[in-house]
Amino acid sequence: MVSVMGVIAAGIAIFFWEGKLLFKQKKNKEMVVLSSSLLLAVLLYIGVALHLPIPSPSEVIGKLLEPIVKPIVLWIKGGSS
């Protein structure tokens, strides 16, 4: 639980440090990008700290591309399964 609080504290510190500069320069689009990417990063690190089963990006991409790759592999192998 301490690691989760540390991740949240680090996320808040980074948000205020970077956000203060972006707010002063009135860069609203960059502020939205910073907020959303930082929120995603903090959520993922909380998941890692809580030992949740988070798949690696290569596993996710593999599952997404499997319907496209399977017919190509079968075609290359000559249609045998």
C-alpha cells in the first residue's frame, strides 16, 4: 500500500511541476495530453504495485493481429493445418 501512495504522490508532484509551467504558458492542449498520459501511467504503475496481471504490449498486439496473421500463415504453408 505504501508503494501505491508513493506512485500517487509522484504523479501529483509531476503533474503540479509540469502543469504549472503549461498553465502559465496557456498551453491547454499540452495540459490535456499531460493529464491523460500521466493518469494512464499512474494507473498502470498502481496495477504493477498491486501485482495485477497486466499483459505486456507484445501480447496485446499479438492478440489483435492474430486474425490477420493466421490466414497468411496458412496460405504460406500451403493450406495445411
